Amino acid sequence: MTTGNISRFWEWGKKIICVGRNYADHAKELMNAVPKYPVLFLKTPSSYLTEGSPILIPKYSNNLHHEVELGVVIGKRGTSISQSSAMDHVAGYALCLDMTARDVQDDCKSKGLPWTLAKAFDTSCPVSEFIPKERIPDHGNVKIWLKVNDQMRQYGCTSEMIFSIPFLISYISEIITLEEGDLILTGTPKGVSAVQVHDELNAGIDDVVSMTFKVDRLKEILLIHQTPCDIKVLQLSLYPFLPSTSALQLSDSLLMGPQPWPSGSSSTMKMLFLQNFQRPKWTASQVVLSLLNTGLRTVQWSVTTAASMQEIPIRMTKNVIFTLLNVYIVNSSKGPDATTFFVAGELTCEPSEECMLECDILHSPECVRSPGVFLGRVWVSSVLPLVALHTYAREYSQ
Ligand SMILES: O=C(O)/C=C/C(=O)CC(=O)C(=O)O
């Protein structure tokens, strides 16, 4: 196994194991019973954030909470570690924030779903510099605090923890092998509350370390405000519409703002993604963000023949579940009112499964004129078009 420099554990450590409800007052403030055994959940290494970069509020949350915690950095691999030898496996500590999308967590809790969306998003685990073990001689008496815009919000001491650090190491290692570079978040004291864009979070361990993080949101690119069309949807260029080998591609130029309708034989395709079946309350923007978050780069979309226009196979190349609700294709040479066909339907697409979308064709002169036309494929070849789609979808959903 290759390991790295322990003082930069966030660059190579494999696991972030978190303990929930480990301070009785915090369990109570969220109306939870004090647990008999540690409540465990995980974050991913991509959750790590170090000072200088902002905490990003996920697009799908409107209630991001701070939770300040002492993190324990593992220095020696072990399984079934006894409490008496637990501290031998500790290399040091870090002050950590367990950023939590509380609204999403509440939703997950009410449905019995895991907390991943609420807890493990990118930037959800800001950490301080590494603190060598020797600098904290008594792990049972570490005072941690957090201020938001200079106002004290959380202050607690590890002496208030329900489960001690040796107990947690022993308990977790019975279930999950602890490895060098792993981090255990030991739970948060009471005082959690929401943060807003531009807030400054300042946290510390008395006399040992302090750290500062700003809060932001993923930037949105505004576009397609004044397209010459009543129905505001993402425009995709189609080149060319005919003949059968047509390719349909998202065009970066569409990010530049209002576009004239393409001339000649080219057409414009409009796509709209709405609602994710996994989370019925999601807006279109959140669905698109979920596409973005999966690192999705390729969507294949095709219509094989005019005769089978009612069936549109959609193949997702990444692990994405989404609903394609409406697809509009507009014959641009005749302007936005000349809809060549309109499809509407709902689709849930499982990873690497080919899904058929049943659609209603309301008006399709082009289809009638061009039997057997192959409309082509859509390649979502960069992040930008998805950001664009997100932006549109947000407008649409309002
Ligand atoms: O159980 C809940 O409603 C919430 C739990 C948390 O998010 C708690 C923690 O992560 C924690 O106690 O540190």
C-alpha cells in the first residue's frame, strides 16, 4: 500500500468516517434520542477542502449547516483495535467541519434514505492543518469553537462526547479496517445553524489551531434570456437536420446569449429535463446539477426512423437517473412557431440501460416529409452546456 505525507492526509487518505449524535446536547437540539451505539456515516475524499477555497452550498440545498468537530487522523492500520491500544493508531488530529445540507438530510431521514447527498458532497469536509498527536496531550479535554461572521455559534469540549476517541476507534475498527490517512470525525457539539453565501466561518481549538472558510455557491452562467421563442428551453444546434447521418451537438456558441435562428437546413433542438424520480421534489435545475455532479459527459439521444418517432432510445453512459419530460424540435428556418414535432413523456433511465421514451407527436410536418430520417445524437461534450441547461431549467421551474 502506498501512503503519503501524513501532514497532508487529505490528499491521499481513503476514508472519512463520521460519528453522528456524539454530543447529547446536539442530539437533543435536532430532536434525536441519545444513541446507545455510535451513529456512523461516511464522507468521500472529494469532500476535503483546505483553507483558501470556499465551501460550496450544493445547488439542491437551501439550508446548509455548519458542524465543527475534532477529527482524528489515523497513523497505523488496524482491525479490531482494542480501546487500550487505540491511541497507538492515532497520528494526530485536525479541526474539521462536517457541512450538512440539513433540508436534504431531513428529507432523507423521513424516507429512510442514506445521508450521502446531505453529507458527502464536494467541499463538505473543510479541514485545518494537521495537528501532531503530541500537541493535544489530553484528547478528552479539547475545546473546539466556531464563529460565523465573528458571532460565536458553537463551543464544546470533547469531555462532553458520549463515546470517547478510544471507544470510537475500537468500535469502528470492528466494522471497517482503519488505515493510515483515514479520518474519523468525532461528532459536533450543539449550536449548529445555517450559513449563507459570503458568510465567513472561523473555527478553532483553544491554543492549538484556527481556520477560516468562506461560503459560496457554484457559479451559474446566465444565458438564453431572450431567445426568439416563447418556450424558454436550452437550444441545441442541429447540423444538419437532414440527411440520415445528421449529428446533433450541443454548441458552446449557445452560451453566448441570444442567438439568431440557424439558417438553411439546420434546425434547433430544444430539450428540457424535469424532475428526478429519485427525489420527486427536485426541480429541473437540481436534476441537471445531479448530471453535472456525476461527471456526465455523454448523453446519446437518437430517433431512428420517422415511423418510430414515438420511441426515443436514450442511453446514459454514466450512473445517472433522470427524467426527460419534454423535447421540442423546432424547424428554425420557419421560425420558432414552426414546431416540427413535440414529444412529451417521462423517463427513468437506469445506468447503462437503454430506455425508451414514449412520446406524443403533436405536430410533425418534417417527419411526414422525411420518412426514415435519422436525427442524430447529442453529445454533451463539456460541463458548460450542462451548466447552461441548469440555468435555463432554474428559470423554467420558477
Ligand atoms: O440525526 C440527525 O438529525 C443529524 C445528525 C447529524 O447531522 C449529526 C452529526 O453529524 C453530528 O452529530 O456530528
